[in-house]
Amino acid sequence: MGKSSNHTQTKGFVEKPSLSVLIAVSTVTPLAMQIYLPSLAGMMIVFSASAGEIQLSMSVFFIAVAFSQLFWGPLSDQFGRRPVIVAGMALFVLGSILCLVAPTIEALIAARAIQGAGGCTGLVLARAIVRDLHEPKQAASMIGYVSMGMAVMPTIAPAIGGLLDQFYGWQGGFILMLVFGLGTLWASIYALPETHNERTSVGAGQVLRSYSALFKEPLYWSYSLTAAFMSFTYFAYLGGVPFIAAKLMMLSAAEMGFYFMFVAIGYMVGNYISGKFAVRVGIFRMIFSGVLIGACAVSMIAGSAYLSALTPYGFFLPMFILGLGNGVCLPSAISGAVSVRPELTGAASGLTTSLQVGTGAVAGSLVAWLFADGIHAGSPWAMISVMAGSSSLSMLAVLSVKHLTPRQSLVAAE
């Protein structure tokens, strides 16, 4: 009890970063994921690459993000959030430059790995910063607002990427990534205060002990796997939609960019709802509602495909609903995951984000393979079947949250 009180007291004396800075550092990775989606089909021609090789530029990005989170979180527990974010933004800028000058698809894939490894520091540590400053319910609400803000750029990024592709080719999106990366690096250096003053020593042994402690927490896994499977559903969409839109619907890069906005707008609306109601409604109800909304979205798109009514609007409007479900679910699921062991917030945030993005690498590659060579080759069912499976798993995970949460804690969470 005394420890909790001291922790809360310490929070009151920590200088708070502005919401705009947290949103900026959080947006780097989603921007790098989204803005070049309309260019993927064209990049196959430019680099003389297959769909699988082009998809690898996205999958390797996800893998780099997932792997790096395992280190950035614990490092921030020892050295602080700010210096880790500054180092990450510098890496992102370097990776963006290397992407622009990449002569081959292999060089581009390697540069994307550097981009992902650096940019992800803001994605995971912005959440840790929020948890440094707020208790679980308030943290869920604040993460919702941060997520809503960071969703603005990915909302417009595909449309901007499509237009840049039309006028400047595939490099147009990467130029914008470089400019945005330089801006966030500047903001991290000059406008981001340190929020983590209760440092813990981190060596290889301590990192392993931190993750070992989390591995033994079933409730952490329930929260974290709910977030991971919901993200898996979303990344399955990202992995399939560029090829389905280009090959089956014959959409141009600019048209794809316009339609891609639907899911991001839905996510932003869901984040707003989470920010507005998470404290009042409670963490579990928010998570369950989001998972249920996501399942409805997958059912809608499956119904459209079954009835052969998969027009651009019939395809992308259910994705708005999917984005809405993710926006409602994820802030509360993440807040729950990082609150199970408050002394391991950085490690928990890193591992949770690693699982989310790691599933993205698997989902994107799986959908691309099924679309190219699997039993659903050339069919939207390559994507829909993967989304349906991950949506079902997220429902099982969220039900385990209620089963594992102690009754008194569940009352507080609700």
C-alpha cells in the first residue's frame, strides 16, 4: 500500500510532456507502415520483384519493430524514456535515407528493418510515458486520446502516399517519412521531458528476469494476446488489401489511397470513444465491446464476398467497423497489460507491442502466400479466412481476462 502511494506521489512531481509530442513520436511507425501501401504494386515493377519480395519489405519492418521492442522497453526502465526515444528517432531518419537511395529490393528491405527498429521507440514508450503519469483507468483513457491523435496521420497517409506516387513515384512516400522523422527527432530532443525517475538496473540478466516475471502472469497474457489477435486481424487486412484492390478491383494507387482511409478513420473514432468512456465504462467492458465490433466487421466482409458483392465500398466500409473495434479495444487492453506489474511497465509495454507487431509480420506474409499460392489463390478469401481465425482467438483471449481477473480487481476494472 505504501509503495503504491509513493508511486502515485512521485507521478505528481513529474513534468508532463505535451499531448502533441506524444502523438508525434507515436505516429512515426504507423506512418511508415501506411504511406507506401498504394505504391506496393508499382514497386514490384520498379525493383523487378515478386509480390512476396515486396511484401517482405513490410514483414521485415514488422519483425524489426517486434524484436526491438524487447530491448527498448527495459532499456527505458534503466536510462529513461527520453534518451531511448531520441536514439530511436535518429535510427528512423537513417533508415529513411537508406530507403530513398536503395538500388535493389534487398537494400530496401534492409533499410526498412532500420526504419522499423528505430521508429518503434515512440510507439511503445509513449504508452509507457502515459502509464508513468496515470493510474490504470486514467491511463486507458489517455492512451485512447494519444491513439486517436496518432491515427490522424495514418488516416490521411495512404491518400497522400497515393498522390505522391502519381507525381513522384514510389520514393515520394519515403521523402515524407524522412521529413516527418526529422521533425520528431527535433521534438524528442527539445520538447520531451523525462517522466521515468524511478530507474531500475538493466543488464542481460535483469532483462531476462523482467520477461520471466511477465511470462508467469496469466492475466498479462490474457490482456496482451487480446491486443495481439485484434492487431493480427488488422494486419491481415493490410497484407491482403493492396493486392486485392490492385488485382481484383483494378484500383489505381490514388484510388487505393482514398479507400485506405476508411479503416484509419474507424480506428480514430474508436480511440475517441475509448478516451471518452474508458474511465466510466471500465477496462473489461471496453475490451469486450471492441472485440465484438471487430467480429461483426469480419462477418460483414465475409458476407459480401459470399454474395459476390465485394465492391470497393462493400470491401472497405466493413474495414471502417474493424478499425472502430480496434480503436475501442486496444487502449484498454494495452493499459491492462502494462498495469499487471507496474514496476515492469517498460518491459510490459515493449513485449505487448512486440507481440502486436510480430503478429503483423506473420499475418501479412500468410495472407500474401495464401493469395499467391494457397488454396484461396487470387481470392479475397485468402485474407478473410485469416481475419476470421484471428478474430475468434481474440474473443477467447478477452473471455480469459474475465476468468483470470480477481473479483475485486474486476469490479475496479469495470
